[in-house]
Amino acid sequence: MLPTSIIAVLAFTSQAAAGVLPRGETACTDPVVRKEWRELDDAAKAEYLRAAVCLRKLPKEKYAYIDAVTTRMDDLVYTHFSLNTDIHFVANFLPWHRWYVQLHEDLLRTECGFTGIQPYWDWSIDADAKDMPNSPLFDPVTGFGGDGKRTTSNEPGFQRCVVDGPFANTNLTLAMGWPDMNVAGDRLHCFTREFNGGLGNDENGNIIIGDMQVGAYNSQVMKTIYGFDTYADMSSMLEGLPHAQIHSVIFGDMGPATSPNEPLFFLHHANVDRAWAKWQGRNATRLADYTGFKDTARTIPASIDDSMPILQLGDTEPVVKDYMDIQAGPLCYTYSSM
């Protein structure tokens, strides 16, 4: 199993014809549609990127006592990092991240004026094409920028940076986390990625990218996941293989538990959520199927009535049962491909 540090939320898009519905128990009669990034036109892509940059420039509202938390985005990053073992490789991995991606979209709307819908990234498309390094998600103009590059800086934290796209090092300096998982603590650093195929370095010391291990997240792997009969089995493979491997092959800021520093985190987790929703299939039995354990030691059985930890990120802890159905309770959306 991959280390839990190579792991890295669902966004509130409940909207009716008259406008955005408030949180709470509302009838989902007109779910909005989350689309794959490639389905968006350039204007929709630009709007999402604008809002994502905006959130990273707003001042923090939480964790006044944590010096490393400086931006509104850091509020989310710190929460995810601090709860690492409470939300990964436990039963609530999927509902917690469903809530978290939803919260992120809420903030894009309420604090950055976002007018679109949370997109997702179907990485199985790139895996099936065996061309992950050239995914349009990494386009410098209509995407999130590409791999990190060696710089001429001698300053630790700024020697490998993403140099193109809207989140390039000239626009984004991070205070939370450190992309070298062997170094503990926080350090100012540029936004970075380290595309890799898990093959180490070549004779010149350059990372071997290869195919970025596409066999771990292609459509055949997803077919296997959809074939499981129980939530526990499906969730375990979904988290441990395609989910974790995407974090691993992009690496850099996507590697540690501060992975929400990586803007692709939310499209990645929207796709993980889509996979769960597709497995659920609007089937009453599967919409209520929630088993496993609350702790990584597997000693405390999980219940659909469990509340989920969120520290200071919200006023009330969400309850698992309220996030089992993407078209019920506080949620009202679907995916363009299910």
C-alpha cells in the first residue's frame, strides 16, 4: 500500500432555475451537471482558473494561531493536513472528500464570485491514451500548467517550480507544507510538481517520467472497481490505487497531505467522487451502503450516522448520511458521464 502521505472535497452546486439554493434539506429537482475539463469551453475554463487563483490570494479566516496558514486556501489545506489519518484509509474517505470538494466550490462562489460548476478530471482518458504527461489539463493556457522545472535559484524550496500556467511560481508562493515528504515541517516554497513513473532517476539525475504508471488508473482498473459488490471493497481499491497513484505520479505539492496546495486536487477528487456516484448508480441499496472503520487501526466500526471531523473549517460537523447521495440533502448535482 502506498504511504498515507501520498494521498492527498465535494462542492455545493445546488442550483435551480431561479438561482443557487441555500444549504440544508432541499428538493433536488434540477441538478447541475459537473463536466469533464475537456467538455468546457475556453471561457468556462478561464472562469474556474480565475476563481481558483482568487481563493489563493484571499486572507485566511481560520486558525489564527497557526503562522503557516496565511491564505483562505490555507484554511482548507491545514484542515486536510491535520486530519490526515482521520480521513484517509478509513470509511469516511469518500463522504468526507465529497463534503470538502463541495465546500471548496461554495467558497469559490461566495468569496470569489465563481459563476460556473465544479469540473472533474477523468484521468482514465489520459491513461487509456498512454499520454498522461501531455494531458490537456497541463496546458499552460487553457489548463493548470505543466511539470515543475529546475530553476537557477539556490534557495531551498524554489529550486524546482511550475513555471507556466496560472499558478506559476511568479503568482503563487506557498507557506503550508513542503513537497519533499522526507523533510518535516513547513517551509516557504514555490508551487511544484515532479511528474514521475516511479522509476527513479536516469544516469544524469533526471526523474524518469515514463508513462506515469497509467496502468493504475486506466479504464480497465475503473471497470474492476465498479464491479465490487460492497462499499468497503470498492472504496478500498478506489482510494488505494487510482486515487493514490495520481497523487504519486504528479507528486511535488500533490504528494504530501498538504496536497490541496495543488489546484488539480479538486478536479481529481471530483473524479473520485464521480466514480463513487457511478458505483452507487441511484440504487437505494448502494446509496445506503456504508461500512468499514473510523480508524486506521480498524478497531472502531463506522456508522452512516457518524459525524465527520472538520476542525475550524465549518460551524457544524457534517454527518455521513447527508453526503451519501449527490441528489439529496445539501447536494444537488450529477456528472456528465456516469
